[in-house]
Amino acid sequence: MNKLLAHTMRAMGTPWVVDETIDLHRAQLLEAVFRHSPVGMALVSTEGRFMTANPALSRMLGFTAEQLQQLTFQQITHPDDLDKDLQLLNELASGAREHYSMIKRYVHHDRHHVYVQLDVALVRAHSGLPAFYIAQIQDVTGHLAERRDLMERLRLALEATEDGIWDWHLHQRFMTVSDPWQTLTGIAGTAGQISWRQWLRQVHPADRLLVLEHVREHLTGVSARVNTRYRHRHPDGAWRWLSLRGRVTGRDARGRPVRITGTVSDIDDQIRTEQDLNVLLNHLPAMISYWDTELHPRFVNRTFLEWFGHDQVHATQHASELLEAQIFEPNLSRMKAALSGAHQTFEQQTGPEDRVRYTRVHLVPDWRGDEVIGFFALGIDITDLREAERALFAQKELAHVTLRSIGDSVITTDPQGLVTFLNPVAQRMTGWTLDAALGQPIETVMPLTLEGRSDALPNPLRLALTERRIFDMVPGTVLRSRTGQVFSVEDSAAPIITETGEQLGGVIVFHDVTEQRTLTERMAFMAHHDPLTGLPNRTLLLDRLTDLTRPGTRRRAGFAIAFLDLDGFKAVNDTLGHSAGDELLRQVAGRLQGALRDSDTVGRIGGDEFVFLMPDLQDAREAHRIITPLISVLERPFRIGTNDICVTGSVGVAFCPQDGHTADDLMRHADIAMYRAKREGRNRTCFFKPEIEQEQRDRHQLLHAIRSAVAAQEFTLAYQPKVNGRTGELIGVEALLRWTLNGQPVSPGVFVPLAEEAGQMTALGQWVLRAACEQGRRWLASGRRLRVAVNVSASQFRDRGFVPGVQRTLADTGFPPDLLELEVTEAVLMQDLQQANQILKDLQHLGIRIALDDFGTGYSSLSYLHQLPLNTLKVDRSFVTGVQDDGQRQALLRSVINLGQSMQLEVLAEGVETDPERLHLLRHGCEQMQGFLFSPPVSPEHVTLYL
């Protein structure tokens, strides 16, 4: 008999009767885990005596299992650790803790100490009283030795640096200092001990208050660390600059600092260099300063002082005191950004309007490793530059007006029409250079025709010279260049006449409108065509459809409009990307155009929807004859890159006039018929009927009602008992969703898919889970411990907040996790097996049971089933119904039951309705059942009566 299991069963008040195969198997499994675990494990009585211990613990402590059973843990615990251990055990027994962990020392059999990581949990008896403790013990002696070795190496590394180290317990008069510290300061201590007052006396009198203030600010929490520079007198009388750093390394029980540790470094050479640099910086015309993280100035040059009218600045002053309010307040956010590590460059304007000063400012963060300790500020006076730019801008504006006047082609002639000037644009368009064109007739340099004609057009400049007035170009005028290029041109010509009326010549100004005309034509095309496929778009189709349905032009023979929607197009976009989807649409459009009659029109109105206008069609038979070839062209695979893509089409058809007289009615009715084809299985054609539209309205009303019902929580739950088919004992219930609309029950097969479509299943599933847990808690409060099963929808399972929501619901309702069973179908799990596996593990970690619902109706693949953490296998009713009369079904059912049992899963058969079905299941080892033979889904009150 397994000792470990026996202890556990006796402690829980359970009779030790193991005559079931599953109990023996569990005992053997528990014994194997306990015995072969590499981690020490033990059961310890409430008095501290070892009840049983595994071999790993015996090896760790050097005692045999029999020797340990003669001992208490108090006898082999290090005295310094015993009080803490006993305190935590008392908290565990009182219920203040569920478990505890600690590092402690055991005394080995040979008397050396073993450091262990101890984890203890309490097992309570059925009465609620403590029964025994379960302890897990892991040897961490080696890890602690490595840690001590690391600390020793760290100490040696610090001593090897040139920085001095100091350590001050604040309640003591002496500091402990390293040898480098004594060398740097020139103060010799006894055994590394020196009086802090002795050190302070060597600090320059002008720096003492600053050093003490930095220390005080850190000790009071104002600053994160001590970080300051000061002058120190060496025994030879010389002052040297040192850097003092440190931080609090110890606090008392009330959180007050009791110890501070740090370093001291020689920065004398650095300071001397800075002083030399200051001389240079003070003679630069730029304003230069450095600011620490508290916006105190660490350095300002002479230009800064002159700029802001200061004689000097102090390190204790704040930027708000040194900068004018009109500069400080707008730039505070920029200074904070620089302190966060972002380089800032900006310009600012100061002073009255008659004496404006412009400055370009750079704020450069000062990084020390991964930390910004301040920023540099550089300000440059760019007032003269801005004034020059303003003058230049005015000149450029004037030049821009002039250039715009002659920006088009310009040609001038004398009074006889002979060319006297061409600007560069005119030279490019005519193909004539200025030298070659001089003295040539305007008609030679600028030959004009009308678009689409070859005969010459009178030049408007010749007309302007003749009639002494302005002439515009004729619309559609074309200029043929000397190089053979053709330009569409427009504008006007005018005579040049002096104030005395003398005609000096003429000028013609024109510009190229070729692209504009092409763009206009292209825009006109794009306004009525789909840019991806080149097919007519919704606008053009509606125009043509409106023309066809206009009373004065409606054809007597009637016509048909068909909507085609590609089946599976979304999968192409999701798997191959939108570029592949676009290419597929282009190829589909090409095939559809090739299959049309000359009189038919196909257009794309968006997404993967195509519309056909088919004149002279009056009934379904004729429409089938025309539409079937259109559908058949989609049967051949489409080649997209290296992939062969197969798609089908769902088609909806409406006829004019029987299905509508307006464009809107016909479009809507064809769309409704197409969606009916989708719902009936896709890859088919459906013709509009009035009852389809009514079904559509009913469907929308039902969708609206579902949304309202979810918001108002107008649903109820019924509970179908799960029983032991041999004894009739109730072993649990399954919560099933019910809905009544206008006093009539709505089938779950109707409203559940609609709730999924409406995006309401996640909210509805959360309500079902909470309501079921609340009911289960009520049964538990009345003394009835029932396992409650809740179905999980696909959308609810994929929701990111699913597992946290389940955990929150259990916490809010107080329902025990081990009494909750979540039922998930194969189809839901197979959408993303890796993600599903992780979700199921998270749920089981909470203590929740998982059932695989409707097994055998989906994938039913062993390649995934063994990977999933499951507790129950629910056999679909299709395996059960009439099984006693069907040999093939009997073999399948037997295989499913054996499969579940071999995987150590509970097996439950659904849909048991007859006693022969029950007996057949019992003969094959399946005792858990559910079905109308025992009870239909009932109210919670009827469940209580069943009990």
C-alpha cells in the first residue's frame, strides 16, 4: 500500500479503499514522483516529526529515511534559524499564510551546515484542522558560496582602483577608509579608522558648507546621492580638487539612514583643465553655460553675465532667478527635455519691437553612462543674420513677382511680326534658340494648329499686331516644336503700344497645358473607373443603371443586375498579403471581362465585389445561361507569384422590372440575394425573392434584439445533469444558455451564431460564466458540492482578457476553481494550437478543469490531442445514438472510450436517450453520461430536487 497516499487519505478523513484501477494508478504515479524527485520532499507532522522523506532528502542531510522518521525538524535545524521557522509555521497553521518559503540551515549527519531553500504548505483534514505539512527542500549551499566569492572579488576590484573608499556609520565618530583614500587625502588612520571631523578640517573653508549641504540633502531624501567637488589641503600645504560621491547603504527599522558609503577621486588635473578652458570660453562671443539636474548653474561664461546683466552667479541660485521670466518660462519644458536626454535646438526672440534680439539656442544633454547629469547651453546672437535674411526675403519676393510674370513662354516681335526675343521657356517649347529665331516670322518659330487637325491656325500675335488689340488663343491650340514635339498651349497675345500710340511690336505669352489636359482626361476616367482593375466603379454603374431604369428609356425586354462576391478572398489577403490580393482582383477582372457578352457591363464597387449589368434578360433560366460561364472562369487556379490560388464566387441576381424599378432597389435586392448565396454554402447563384428580403429584415431585427438582450442581461441558464450511468448519482451539471423573445423561446442554434456575428459572444460568455459560478456558489452554501461546466465560444476563448476574466469571476463569486469545468470544442482549439495550449495551461494552473467538447466531430487528431492539457473527453452524441444496433458505430465508440482512458482522461458520453444506449456505454467502461434519459436541461430548483 502506498505510504504517501495513505497519509494523505487518512488526513483528509477518506476511507482507505482502493479497489478501482484509477486510484491505484494515481497512487503509483504519486509514489514515483515523490521517490524519484531530485528535490528533497517530506511529510512532517504538526509536532514537527518526519512522517516520511524521499531519497533526495536523505542524501542531502546524510540521514537514512528511518533515521529521519525518529527525528523532528527542530532537532536538525540550526538554532539561529529555528525561531523564524516556527513563526512561519504558526502563521501557516492559523491561516494567515497559504505557504511560506525561506533560506535556512540544517545540521548534516556529519555536523556541517547545509543551506537550503525551504517551501512548506499545510494539508488540512476534512474537519478543517491541520493534518500535516508538505515540505520541499532544495540544497542552495553552492549558490551561496558562489555569492560570497563574488562579493570578495568585488571588494578586491574596488581596492584595486585608484579611487578611495569611505564607509561611515552615522552614530559613530569614525569613518572606515581604504588605503587609496588615505593616499588621496594625505590623512593617515589607525587600522583604517579616521575621525570625520579630522577629514572635514582639511576641506577648504569656502567648500565646507557646500559639502555638508550635499550630504544633508541626500540624508533627508532631497537628492538621490552625494555628488560634489571640493578643495582638500594636503600635508604639503597645497590645495587639490577632489570629487566626493556616496549614497545611503543602511537604514534602521523606521527607515532612517544609519550608514553612508562612497568614493573619493582626484580631479585636480581635470579642474585645472576646466579653468584653462574657462579662459577660452569667456572670450567667445557666444553665451555658454552648464546646468545641473536641479537647474543650478555649474558654469557661465562672461558673455552670459553680460547678456543677462549679472556680475556673478552662485551655484545655489536657480535658473528662474538668473533668466528673465520671458525666457525661463517658455523654455522650462525644453530644459526638462534636455535633462531627459533629448537634444534641443530652437530660436527665440526677446526685447521690444524696436530693439528685437534673435538668438539660436542649443541645449545638449551631458550623459554619464546611462544617466544625464546636466546639460550644456549654447546661445548665439543671430540678430544681424535675421535682419539680412529679412532684406533678402524682400528682394526674393520682388524677384518672384517678376519671374512669375515671365515664368511662361514669352516671345516678342517687331511691328512686322519678326521675332526679337524668346525667353528660355519659349526656346525649349519651340525648339528654336534665340540667335536662330531672331528675324524669323512668328508663324515660322511658332507654328500652331488645332488638336486633331493638320491645317495651320492663324497666330494670335499676328492678329494682335494687325488689329492692335489683345487676342486669346483658340481652345485646343497645339504648338508643334521644331524638334517634332507637340504641346497643348493656351494664353494670349497683345500689341506693345507706347503712351503716344506708337506700336513698338507685340508679345505673346503662353504655357504648356499638355499635362493638365491629360490629367483632366485621366481624372475624368478615374472618377468613373476603379483604379485597381480599370473596370467601371460604383458611380459609373449607378449612372448607367439609372439610365436603364429611367421611365422614358427603360427597355421593354427588361434586364438583370448581378452581384458577385469572391469566396475566400479574405484568406488570400491574410496569408499572402494585400499586394497578392490586389493582383488576384486584377486577374479576376480580366477573366470576367473576357467572358462577357458585348452588351454586358462588369464593374467593381469595392473590396471583392463585382456587379454585372446584363440587358435583355427576363428570367432565371436565361440568367443561368449567361452567368454560368462567368462563374466557370473562376474554376481554374490563379497564379499569384509562386502560388496557385483557388477562389469561387457567390452570385445574387435581381431583375428589372419584377424585382425593382429604381437603381437603389435593384442594387439592394441583388446584394441581399448574394448574401443568401453566401449563407447557403457559397459558390452558387441565388435569385432575389421578396421572402429573402423579409428574412433579412427579421435577421437584422433579431441581431438588434440580441444586442439589447446582452446589454440588459435578459438571458437565463438551464442546467443539464451529468450522472453516473451505473448508479444514477449526480456528478455535475452543464450550464446551457436560454433566451426568450416576446414570450417565445429562441433556439440556441439560431441566436448563438447571430450573437457571434454581432460580436456579442464575448460579453455573453462572460455573463454565462459569472451566473453559473454564482449558482454553483449557492449550491455549495446549501451543502451541495456540484461541478459546474460552462461552454466557451471561439471569440471568448481568443479574447486577451479571457484568462484574467475567469480568475476575476472566481474571486468575485467565491466559487472554488476545482468545481468549474470549461468546455471547449476541437474547432476552437485548432485555430491556433500553440496559443490554445498556453491558455489551457493557464486555466489548469488556476485549478480549473478542461473538457474537450463534441469530440469526434472536428479534427479528432492524435497529433494534437496528446499535446493539450485536458481532464475530460466528451463523446459527441453522434457516436451514441442507436449504437447498440450499429456495429461500425460500436467500434468507433469503443475506440474513442479506450483513447480517452489511455490518456487518463475522464470520458463522458453526451446525448444518451435510451436504456440500451446506457447499458452499451457501461459495458465499454464509460460511466459518466448526459442526456434526456436522465434529465433535460432544467432550472436550478429542479437540479436541487434531482439531488
